[in-house]
Amino acid sequence: MPNSRGLPRPLAAIDRCCECLGKSLAWLILAMMAIQFLIVVLRYAFSVNSIPMQESVMYMHAAVFMLAAAYTLRHDGHVRVDIFYRGMSSRGKALVDLLGTLFLLLPVMIFVIATSLGYVGKSWRILEGSPDAGGIPGIFLLKTLIPLFALFMIVQGLVEAWRKGLIIAGKLDPDAQPDHANEEHL
């Protein structure tokens, strides 16, 4: 897990905010599971169906998936094919990560923002609601997660690029203990 120490203060603050957001979203997963359990019990035990409850699970799932992507990037949790990567030195890995961030992550996220703004803007102009009767009238909020996801990924990507640059320059120890090394992980 990366360490915020050694980064310039603004970048370290962004890094810590990303960490806090990711941990906060974990609670949303618990709420999502509880509501999904309630939906199943109501449907099969009492023959009661709730469209707003079903849609709320979709909204929460989208929020977790889209907003926690930057947290996952911070913790190097995205899927990678690392046949060659795993055998590289720390500086070699940092170089691959830096190049991947600059030439893949950032351009793709800029493309996502550029192509989604019209789509999201149209949704906001009409305050798009659920297509289902009685559903949550906030599809425009759900669609807003698309450019927000890309923005968070860009911001965290820049923090990661800076971190990898410091590792390449030998100014940051890639094996340093994280800020919260004493935490227990499951």
C-alpha cells in the first residue's frame, strides 16, 4: 500500500482524501447488502416489490464501482497481466506504472470526460428520472458519476505519476511502510 509521506503536501492531501473516500464507500456496500437482503425477503416472503429499493441498490452499486476506482488505483488493485512486471525492480515497475498512467490512463479518462459531458448535460437539462413508475427520480445524478469517476481517476493518476517519478528518481522508498501500517487487514 502506498505511503503519502514524501509527497508534496497538496498531493499527500489528495492521496489521503482518496483513501478516506474508499473506506467510506465500504460502508455503502454494507447498506447495499442489507437492502438487497430486505428486497429478497419482502419479495419471496411477503410478495411485496419495491422499485425504489431495487433502484437504490443499483445506485449504490454504481457509486461504489465508479467512485472507488481511484481508491483501487491508489492500492494497485486493478487487474494487470504482470508476466514481466512482477520480476522487475521497484524502479522498473515505477517506470511501467508511470508510462501506463501518462499514455493510457490519463488519455482514456480525458476521453471519458469529453464524451460523457453532453450525455450527462442532456440528462441534467431534463432532470431525467426513472423510466419505471415510482422509481427514483435521479437518473441524472447516476449519470453524473461517469465524469466524476474519470475526474477522480485523473486526480489520483497524477498523484500516482508523481509518486512513481519520485521512486524512479530515488527520492521515495517504494517499500516504505504505509501511513497506517498498524491497521489490521482481512
